[in-house]
Amino acid sequence: MRWLRRFKEKALWEKRLNSELQFHLEQQREAYVAAGLSEAEARRRAAIDFGGLEPAKEECREARWEYQVDVLARDFRFALRGLLKDRRFSCIAILALALGIGASTAIFSVVDNALFEPFAYKDSHHLVTVHLRDQDQAEEWRGLFLYDEFQEFGKQKQLFESAVANLEDDVVYSAGQNSVLLAGNYVTPGTFEFYGVAPYLGRSLEPADYQADAPPVFVMRYRTWVQKFGADPSLLGKPFNLNGVSRTLVGIEAPRFAWGGVDLWMPRGPAEPKIIRSFDGKQYWGVVARIRPGVSLEQAASQLNVIAQRFSKIYPKDYPTHFSMEVESFERAVLPPEFRRALYMFSAAVGLLLLIGCANVANLLLARATTREKEFALRAALGATRFRIVRQLLVESFLLAFAGAILGIFLGWAGVGTIAAVIPEFTIASETVIQMNSSVLLFALVAGVCTVFLFGLFPALKVSRCSLEESLRDTGKGLSGTSTGKGLRNAVVVAEVALSVTLLFTASLFVRSFIALERVPLGLQTDHILTARLPLPRERYKTGPQVQSFFRPLLERLKSSPGVVYAAETSTRPPYGGIRSEVEVSGKAHPEKWFGLFQLCSEDYLRLLRIRVLEGREFTEAEVNDARHVAVINQTLQRRYFGAQDPIGQKIRLDELKDFPDAVGDPWFEVIGVVGDARNRGLEEPIDPEIWIPYTVTGSAMRGILVRTTNDPMSMMKNVAREIWAVDHSVAMAEPNTLDYFLELFTFAQPRFGLWIVGIFAGVGLLLVTIGVYSVMAYNTARRTHEFGLRMAMGAASSSVLKMVLRDGLRLLAMGILAGMLCSLALARIITSQLWGVSPYDPLTIGAVAGLLLLIGLAACWMPARRATRVDPMAALRYE
Amino acid sequence: MAQEKAEFLKGTLDMLILKVVAAGPIHGYAISQRIQQISKDFFQVPQGSLYPALHRLEERGWVEADWKETATGREAKFYKLTRNGRKQLESEMEHWERLSDAVALILRTAE
């Protein structure tokens, strides 16, 4: 700590320096006195010989390193004072820098996490999934395969290194009298080796677990363990009653292992298939394979086609007439392509944003430097070395860069948090962790800070380049700046405005599309409805009467409980509806196939959803209880298949029912009513023909309940669960929630997310463009101060100077807006798929955006323009 | 141009000071007298610029100082050469000799 002591001893050091010099003078004086001079003359001569005492002292001080620290501190104080004095400049520069750094970091982080590294799995870039496409409909037929098919795929060692499959199943975990429903996956041998992720606790499934005589075990997802089981490590090694089988929990998987997004994984042993609960007799497996390096996706697909041709003979019902196999990279399959495209677009735009932020800062610094050129020339003239001026500017730049970087890091951090919070479920892989990407942050910081230093030092370069006199005489006096610099600056403004127009336009289209979506008439009322799937234990609920023996008492109990208005059985969750089936109408011949969606429901279903009956009537309770073959149809079906004919009393056939495990031998139904159209394929798709029939006609198909309540549906959840367990304690609710919640999740969440991102983006863009226009206009006018002074001295009115500046700004704005419109139109095709109910060429939106930008741009020009008019002609011309 | 001259003098002054200090503990005034004496008034060393030079040398660790009593009983700061200072002096002298030899050679051959 010697240096600290030295610092403290500064006073002592000063005293010693003083006495050393005094000693010298004293000696000299004595020498002169000895030579015979008078006392006064000797003192005078000694002082003259010595020269300036104070400069000598100062030079001695400079020899010490403490002096450098002092000077630096002084520079800091001076820079801080300067920045505080020019508060508008400082705030704007810091904001521009922070926005550029923050926004680009946040969005790049999300893109990087979601797109480039979404999975923590071994070699995840080589993972592929397999789909079967219907070539006639040009859409996916199925993405799941029979176990035979999977085994055959796995044998193609020339294509795949290995392959695994999973079968999703509801798992009822029975603890005492209550049951909890968990999502489970049966997995094939080698699954955990395939993904290569070490477990968090315990062990993963091992080869021995898949043997026929192995004791039943399972492993759990980290999130489930934390959220549903309180992260209790003592659960490891304990048996759980799952679907009636006692299984031992042997491991908790790593936090980022979420294969299939389920709660637990069980080995698929030879004995397992019997207890799997999926309702159809056949089991369909999801297949993931690791493709060999060098094998293309197309090659793999064409070889799988050969296998599929063979299987289509064995399982003709599982294949469409014309089909092809498709092999897709895993990452692509998990992330919707539209979302991926949107993210790519954003990452490109965000790079531009960073660029613009930096350009703005550069312009601001240049503008400031111009007005300060004289200050630096004066300093140099007074003896400041170039090093001193550079250091002064470095300190100033450092302060700006530091403040901007800190604020930028904060904005980036907050932005990542916000985006991660509003990303809707199922948009990105559940394995993805959205967090700040440090290398991206570093890049943005370096770019921003370099800009500040580079352009912050600009005045020093100028000072050293031209001679002092020239600088003093001529700074900022040219009629305009260097022409190349000016062209570049103007180009930046035009580009900024264009980008901003494009962003704002996209954002406005998203808003309009969202509003259009929210205004779609559903045809049914989703408020105050609690809904849940009820997976019934397959072995005890196989036939219609068995299913009825569960629902009839349950619905009666629910209806009589306080707070419940209606309760109904349903096979799907509105506004997505029904089981797809081929439809026949008696006495109608038609060349093409007719399809419809049918819903297995109880008598209160239509009433509960407030679907209007237009003709005929609904089912009666007796009809449902007796499993009568009666049907209610929607208007679309009536219009499309009956035409002008009165459908009441006509017969309709639902062929799909013949293929159910609990088949309906003669699936003809008599139409007893027609109801108003309600959305049945979500909000965006057109309504399909729909048929409602009593749920009691078959024991197959997934079932669920709808309960309309008087108060908040979620508050009724416990009561509903109690009634369910009172009827059968081995049944648990799957995904219980309000219908509004699902509507939000599946319909509005994704567009709202898009809205958020684009909205933030457009906001940041607008702010930056305002800063950009302001800074360039400020720079341009600062350079022309002298010219304006001259003009005004020659008699120009201040209003004409104002007009001149505004006209300049307007020209740039107009060019930018025009370019932006062209960009928007070019982009329209790409964003069409993201829009609903609004044209990407919407003239109203374009007009509004252009108007808004013009207004904001002019406002940004206004300040420098006003300043130009306030130029005092005398002050501007004084140094002529 | 004025600055370059100052640079040149500063380097030369440093060497001269080191040379003088090498003779043993000596205070600032005596150094200035000695330099004037050796250089036979050829160098008009402003006495004021001697001290910054001394402080610079001290900061670099080539000389060190002690406060001692002079023969007349006054407190004065006495400088002496450190080991590093001696090395520095040797290298500077060598450098200087080479330089002056070179200059002399050039002047001779240019004739």
C-alpha cells in the first residue's frame, strides 16, 4: 500500500519540495552576498537565475504519477459537467445507444435460443422426424406410426444411426382416494442413450428396464417434479400407482429434457401394450431418428416411401390413396415455420436497428463536434497537446459509452424477460430456455462503444489535421459540410425512415388483424365454462352403457350442485369440434366424398354453449339415455348437403362410427333439429358441416365435460373434481381450465405475441428514427449556422430560414417514406400468412403510417430549425 | 522546432545530472554549480529546470534522495545514484559517445 501512503503524504511532499527550492535560492543568494552584492540585489539575482518558481514546481509535480490521476479526475469532472450542461444531447445519445444495444440483444437472444440452440440433446442438428403426407390434399395425413412401421424404419441403418419412438398416454396417478392425471410417454429401448442427456437425480431408463421380467419403473420430468411434487428428493425409489401398476421412480431428468413435453417416461417392455389406454385398438408412435451424416432428407424420404408402399397393403385404412413420406429436421418440426420465418425477419431487422442506433450516436457526436471545433482549436492554441485533447475526448466518450452500455444491458435484460414471459405455450420447443445471450450482448456492446469512441475522437483528429489558425478562422463556416459525409448522413436518415415505415406498417397490420380476429362471431358463448378431458380407464369403460354409467350420475350430481347452471358431456373442446367422418345423406347421390364433424354429447350441450336452435328441437334426456339414433345438424351442413330440402326427418350416415372399437353397426341418424353455425375449426378457418349425436351410442372416443357456472369457473374446480371422484375415484381431470383460457391459448396467444414483438420493435424503431432525424438535422443546421447568419444579415426573414430547414428535412422524410412503402409492399407476400381479415396492401394502414411518420419527422426537424432561426447574425459573422 | 530543442536538452541534462550525482551525495544547488563549472558556462542551464529533471529521475528510480545536514548546518535534500541509475548512466554515455563519434565522422568526411 505504498502508493496509498504516498497519496496521503501529498502535503508533506509539497512542503519538502518548497524547502528544497527555497534552499537553492538561499544558497544562491548567499553566494551573491559573499560576492559583495547587497542583500536585496542578491535576492533579485538569485530569483532571476532560478527562473519561474511556480512553473518549476508544477513541472516537478508532473513528474509524479499521482499527478496523472489528478488530471484524469479533473478530466472526468470536466466531461461530466460538459455532458450535464448539454443535457439534451447526452440523454438522446445515451438513449439511442441503449436502445440499439438493448433491443438487438433481446431479440437476438430470443432468436438464438429458439432457433439455433433450442435443444439440449446430443447432436440435435441430425435429429429428424417422419411424416406421412396425403398428396391429394397436399397436407399431412399422420405424423405417428404403428410399432411395426417404426421397427422397419429403425432397421434402415444406411439412413439412420438409430431411431426411437414414443407413445403418448394419459397416466392416472392414484394416491389414496384421489387421482391426478399426468401425461406420460412409453419410450422404446435406447431412448435416453439416444438423447444423451444426463439425469438430474438418480438414473435414466436403462436397457434392463425394457426386459419382459424387469420390475416396472419410470422417470420424471424436472418441471413436474418441482411443480407437482415439491422437488422432494426422497420420492426417488418410492413406488407410484400409475394406471393401476406400481412403478418405482428411479430418476429425475435434467431440467432441459422435455421430450414430448410430458410429465413422465416409462419403458415400453414386451408386456406393456396391454395396459396402454389409447382409445383406438391401434397404437400410434411418434418417431425420431438420427440421420447419418451425408444422407439427405430427400434420400431418406424416398427410401421410406418404399417401406410405406408395403405397409399400405397391410394397413390400407392408415394410408390415403396417394401418399409420400416426408423426413423433416427435428428443429424445424418442433418450431412452426411461420414463427421461424418471423424470427429470421426480426433478427435481420434488429441488426439494422443496432446499426441505426450506432449511426444516430455517430451523427449526434459529429453535430456536437462541429459546434465545438473552435473550442478545441482554442485549447490547442493555448498550449494543450494533442494527447491532452484526445484524453479529454476519450473521457467524455467513455462516460457516454458507459452510461449507454449500462442502460443498454438493463434494457436487453428486461426485454429478454418480457419476451420470455409473453411467448405463448407451444410456440417454441418446451426444451428451450430463453435467456440473455452473452456473446450477442458483447457484440452489441462492442459495436456501440466503438461507435462512441470513434466518432467521439473526431474533433481531436480534426484539430491535429488542420493547422490551428485555419481551424480558428474557418470552423463550421463552409456553406455545407463535406459533400460525401453529408450524402452518407442523408442516406442513413432515408434508410431509417424506410425501416421505420416498414416496421410500423407491419405492426399496424398485426393490430388490425388481431382486432379482426377478436371480432369473429363464434356462434357460441365461451364465458363461465369450465372444461376438462376425462380419460376413462379403458378396461372398465368399453361400451356405450358403461360410459353412460359414469356420465349420467356425474352430470346429475353436477347439475344439482350450487353454482352450476348446466353440465354436459362432450367429445372435443369448442371452438374446435368433433370427429371427422365421411357423411352420407339418404337419397342423395354425389360424386365426391362428403365429410362432416360429429360431436358425441349430452342433452344440455347446445344450451350450455348457447348455440341457437333454428329449426326442429334439441335432444331430450330420454333420447340420450336410450342412445337413440337422432342428430342435430348445423346450418352449413343443411346448406351444403340438403340444399333447399327440409332436413328434419331425413337420415344421415356417419361412416366413421363403423370403424370404432365399440362399433356402431348401423350408423344412420334421424335429423331432428338445425342449429346456427358455430365455429368448429377455430376462428380463422371456415366452418365445417357438423352433426351432434347422443354420446351414449358408442363407448369409444375421448370424453370430457363442460360445466357452465354462475361465478368464476376456476373456483368450482375442486367441487367438480369431488363429484368426479364420488362417481369413480380412478378418473382424473386432464387439463382442467376455462374455455376462455383455451380460446386465448390456441387462438389469441400467438397473434398477441406477434403483436407484442412487432409493437416493441416498431416503438423502438420510431424512437430511433426520431433521434436519427433530429441528430442529422441538428448536425446539418449546426454546420450552416454561419450561412444562416449571413442570410439573415442580408435580410432573410427568420420564417424563410425555418422553411428552408424544414424543406430539407421534408425532402429526406419523403424519400424515406416512399422507400418504406415500397419495402412494405415487397414484404406483403411474406407476412400474408401471418395476417387474418386484413389485406397486406391495406391503403388506410399505409396512409396512416406515412402520416404518422411525417408528423414525427417534422417534429424532430422543428427543434434544429427553430435554433437556426434564433441565430444572431452578428454572432455568426463576428469571426469573419 | 522549439519543442525539439527542449527534448534534446532534456535528454542531455538528464545525463549530465546523473554524471554529477554519480560522484556522491550532493544537493540540488551543488549540482547546478557543478554542471555550470564543468561545462564552463557553455550550458546556460536554467536553474529552475534542474529540479523537475531531478524529480523525474527520482520517480524513475535512477537517483534516490535523503534529507541531511549540510556543512553549514542547514537541512538539504541530497541525491545519490542507485544501481539502476549507474546502469542508465553507462548506457547513456555509451550512446552519447557513439552518437558524437558518428557526428564527428560525418563532419570529417563531408569536408
